[in-house]
Amino acid sequence: MAGTRWLDADEQRAWRVFVAATELLADALDRQLQSEAGMTHAAYVVLVILSEAPDRAMRMSELARATNSSQSRLSHVVARHEERGWVRRERCPTDRRGQIAVLTDAGFDVLAAAAPGHVDTVRRLVFDGLSPIQVEQLGAISEAFLAVLDPDGRLSAVLGGRAAPLV
């Protein structure tokens, strides 16, 4: 194709290593959470986001944006959480069509129990193999990706400035 800026050898290698590493990491995080907590990583992220929200509650539409999920996918995850007693849905007081997802005490307890194993896995698979300078570089590179992938700042607003001890 004319005008295509093909990847050079260094870019091709970096790209393939990046794709392989991110796919393997996502799979490892899912396996760890499934085996130790009975939930997927996506389900865990929903609990984390709700745990950090004021009153542990968030509009479903906002939660979908914060988790980068479609409304239907999020609704399915929240329905499973509801069945387990981890989340409940309430009507939005300002919009009859809207719903609010609320993290229950039981859901928070499940999250608190799952967090140490998840954080240990993240530390072991990502941070233990990096120097402090590489951790800084990983943050800078990830922020550069996020700026391109999320130009409107949907996810940046969720991530920005908040400590997330239950990552």
C-alpha cells in the first residue's frame, strides 16, 4: 500500500513483544482471580471502581464508561454480582430511566479478600521484574498510550489522581 508507514525491525519486535506480554498478562490476571476469588478481572474492576466511588455507588452509564464496557456487558456483570449479593441496583432519583449500582458490604468484603492475591500477582508478574526507572518508564509509556487511545479522557478521569489500593 502506498503511503503505509510499515514498522521497522525494532518497532516490529517491540510491537510483537508488547502484544504477547499484554495478552499473557490479561490471561494470567483472569486465571488468578477465577481460581482464588471466583470472578473475572473485568468483574473485579467493577467492584474496585464502585469501592472508590462516593457512597460506593455510581450510575450504570458512568460505570460502563469507567470500566470501558458496553451497557449490555456491564449489565450482565452487575446482574451476576447482584445474584451473589455483591451489588444492588437502585433507581436514579433524578432520572427515572437511570439506575445506580451500589457496592454492598458483602461485595466490599469479597473485594477486600480478593485484593491481596490480585496485588501479589500484579507485583510478581509486572513490578518485581522492573527497576524503579523502568516502573517510571512504564507509567510514562502507558500514559502516552492512554492519551492516544482515550483522547476524551473517559478513563483518565477515573484513573487520575486517585489512589487505588485495591487495584
